[in-house]
Amino acid sequence: MAIVCRRSVLSLYRDLLRYGTQLKYTDKEFFRTRIRSEFRKSSSLTDPKEIDFCYKKGRAVLERARVI
């Protein structure tokens, strides 16, 4: 299990928002709202395992180039 730092989480957030602007068949505003709400919900996480899981989930969205 890797420790996820604040900088990498912010980078993931920006990358997901950029990815959302390139979507063709999905409502871009809905995607942006969903990303923001998920990050707000996850901002209070303190368990490193949960943080790592959420980070990997976000990275998987970018790597697979599809919305989960």
C-alpha cells in the first residue's frame, strides 16, 4: 500500500476535471458535479486504506478512459 500525498490527490482531481471536458457522450456538467461531490465526500477520510482505495478508483477512471 502506497501512501497517497495531498499533491497527488489534487493532481488526480485536476486530471479528472480535464478528462471531463473531453467527454463526448456524457453530460459534462453532470460529470464535473459528480467529481466535485465525490471529492468533498472523501475529504474527511482519515484511514490510509480508504484513501488509497479512492485514489486508485479515480486513477482507474483515467486509465480506462471510461466513466464508472
